[in-house]
Amino acid sequence: MKKGIVFFFIFFPILSYIAQNKEQIKDTIKTEIVTIETKYNPKISNAKKIKQYPQIELLERNQKIKLKYTTFPAPIASTFIPKEGVVKRMNNSGKERVFKNYVAAGFGNYTSPYFETYLIHNNRFDDAFGLNAKYNGSLKNIRNSSLNSSFSNFDIGAFYKKKDRYFDWGVQLNSERNLYNWYGLPNKDFSKSILNSINEEQCYNYFELVGIVDFNNTYLDWAKIKTFYFNDGYGSGEISSKIEAKLELPLAFLTSRLNDISIKTSIEFLRGTFKNSFKNTDAISYSTTTFSVNPHYKLNYKNITFKAGLKLIGSSDAENNLKNIFVLPDLLIEKPLITNHLGIYLGLSGDLHTNTYKEFAQKNPYISPTLFITQTLEQSNLYFGFDGKINNTLSFNIKTRFITEQDKPLFLKNESKSDGTNIEQNGKILKGYEYGNSFKVYYDDLETTSVSAELAYDYSKELTFKAQGVYNMYTTRKSSEAWNLPTTKTSFSAEYKNPKWYTTSNIYYVGERKDLLYNEQSTGAFNKIQTLKSFVDINLNGGYHFNNKFSAFLKLNNILNTHYQRFANFDTQGFQVLGGMSYKFDF
């Protein structure tokens, strides 16, 4: 058997070779190359994976040491007693969704239409642009008003802002149009024909362009430019441009312990004209240029914060050919007496304020377009006070100030050029503000001693309270009174909100003020001082949220229905009701 197997393995290869060498029949079919093309979609499974792994051999001294753990039980005396759990109320309300856009509209009992909107759109290039507009007015006259006492306020604005790699920048354009009436006639008998001939309307227009740049990681922190134009219905106008910047200069090259020094700089141009003065037809012009440099340094030493600085201010009055340079202090010291509960602060500062027609018209829209405008120098403002928290919900601030000002602007009533029977004087038709129903700006050197207190109480996340009060004592140099400045002002506010509704209440108290009663028409001599009564104004605003987007609101103003006077002879509206709807949304 074994021999047979051997012979098979010897002769099998020989027979196979002979069979392959036999003559074969010729095949007439020719061979051709066929190329097939198809799309190749590789898959992860087609890739070859490396299955070889490096072999790492650790030295004997690097081998892991097996750790053995043992315990050493020892009795320890303990008086620990677990405290029983206390059930606490948790606010389960969901997170309130915040919408970027809204529109609101309403109507009030003094024929008062109301509209407000704010729209903003962001895109993926880190920029945003938006639009805002608001209208508020009253078309119904005030009780016992002989002239038209309606008003309207409309403002609109648009903005664009963008974030870049090295800085963020934005530009904003705003415009306002405000309509008022000089309806506050003195206590004189004006005939109906005289009343019909008075044109009591005044219209203010305002245009503003603002640009701001915030720099990242540079010595220049930010820069801002603001330009505005303001005019009225009597040909008066002013234009202003102000450039501001803040620098942060490091002092670490001197020693690493020094902080940066901050420098605020600004330059302001103001120019304006009035067609005539109140006394005659001579035009009034004003033009000022002001530059300011305010370096200051902050230091914290042994829990005491120091701020040391000064203001270098230069001013040029082109119309009066006056030039002045002022060096004013900018100092502040703060120290905690009881950590997180009570602190004390002391400061001394000064400034030069540029008064504008726009600012005066905003504070008192019943001024006449015949003003003398100059700057106000705050020579010193010495203040000290205490602030802190009694607990996590109650905070306070008590402050005392001693202020010395030169050329402080005060509002004072103009005399009347009519006795109630005439509409002309010296052959010229009287204008709508020349009937004793407008105000001028009176400048006086004023010293003010002021004591104020602020208190804020957070009862809960839903309910908060705030109270403020200030008492002022004035000393004037030129006049016997600080005209139209109250000695006492207080306010109280409360706010409550929950996911479905909200309400806010405000109570204001303003003390007595002084103005003038004139002798006879156009003489400028006054008979006696007029005392304006103090008043209390209570306002209540609230609303209800139907859902995340739709809400209803209601505003109640002057709930006591008192026709008090903010300025002499100008009664305010009584009880006012305004209600409407608002809608919030996102694009």
C-alpha cells in the first residue's frame, strides 16, 4: 500500500505535463480588452485598518506598583445630630421668554393717542440694525384754559451696530418733533377778540447723529461723536458737536504694582441764534468752544479706595470775546466700615456745564425764544455720605452735598406786553409768547446745601419698593429767591410682577416754589412774589399678559385729580386714563 502511494506521487506530475503538451484545437474567437467605467463611492469599510500596535516595554523601575489598602478603625466621639428637612417653597414658573421687538398702541380720556414700537434685527455677521418710534399727545384742552393747551410728542430713531475683530462700532440717528402751546395767561381779563388773535403754538424740531467706537485691547478705550441741530417755529436754532474719548494708559513700566491711569477728553462746539430779544428786535447770538481733559487714578489700599484726579477745562466765548481756563478737583475716598453692610464716602468735584436751548426747552417747554445763553460753572461740589445694606433685601444711601455754582440758570416768568385789550406795542403785533405766558432764563450765583436719602427694599422677586427724598437750602447772591426751585422733593414707588400681570405705582411730592407777579405791562417791575403751592401726584400703571406675546396695559395718572401747577399759570391735566394693547415678537 505504501509503495502504491509513492508511485502515484511520482508519476502524477509526469502525466500532467504530457497532457498539457498535447496539440490543442485552435480557437477562432479573438480576445479584446473591455473597459468598464463606473462611479466609485468609497466607504469606511473599504479602508484598511492597521492591526499592528507598538509594543512598549517598560523598565523594571517603571512598572506599576500594586497598592494594598488597609483600614485602621478607631472610635471617635461625635455629637452630630442630623437636622430634619424643612420644606421650602420653590418657584416652579418657567423661564420668561424675552422678545427683542414690540409694538404698543393705546388711547386716553384727554383724546390722547399713544403709539410705541421698537424693532431690531440681528444677522450672522455680528451686526444689528433697528428702528424705534414713539408718539404721545393730548388733543383735548385743560379745564379753564382760554387758549389751546394741547400737546404732542413724536420721536423716531434708527441705529446700526457691528462687532469687528479689533473694535465694536455703531451709529444712531434720532429725530424729535414736539408741539406745545403758551396757554398760561396771567390773571387778566382778555377779551375774546384778543384771545382769538393770539398765536400760542410753539414747535420744536430736533435732529441728532451719534457715532461710537469701543476698542478691544488698546490704549484707547472708546470714542464718541455727537452732533445735533435744534430749531423752533420762530426761526431760532442751534447746532452742537461734541467729541469724547477715554484712554487707559498703563503705568506698569514704572512698577508692576501701579494701576492704569484713565484720561477722559472732550471738545465741544456750540453755536445758536435767536431772531430777537424780549425787549427789542435785536438778534441774540451765542458761540462757545470748550475742551476738557480729565485724568484720574484709582488705588485700593488696605480696603480703602482712592480716586485722585483733576479737570482741566478751557472755554472760549466768541460772541463776548471771553476766554477762561479752569482747574477743578475730581477726588473720591470710599471705605467700608462694616463689611458688606456699611460704607462711608467723601468726594470733591467741579465742572463746567454748557447750557443749550434744547436742554432748556426740554426742562420747560414754555420758555420764550429770546434767551441769553451762557455756561454754568460748578466751582465745587463737596459731598459725603453713608451707603450699604442692612440685609440682603434692604439697602440705603444717605448723602449730604455743598454745591457752589456760578451763573446757575433759573426759570422766571416774563412780563406781559398786553393789558388784555391790546395786541400791538409800538406799532408791532405781539407774538404768542408776549402776553405774560412764557418764561425767561435768569442767571444767579447759587450755593446749595442738600440732604438726600434713598431706600430700596426687595420684599421678594415679585415685589420691590423704593423711596427717595431730598431737602435743599439755597443762598442766592443777586436775587432774593431761587426762582422755581423747590426746597423739598420726595418720591415713592412700588413694583409687583408675576407671570400673568404686573403693576407699578409712583407717588411724587414737590414743595413750594417762588415766581414773580408783575406790576403793569412791559415795565419789568414786579409787585410781589408769587408762591406756587406744593402738590402730590399719584400714578398707577399695570398690565395683564394673555400669553408670551399679547398684553393689555392701563395707565392711571394724577389719580387725585388735582390741577396743580408745575410752572406759574400753567395748570396740568386732571385725572388721566390711558389703555391699550402691546405685542412682542421676534423676526
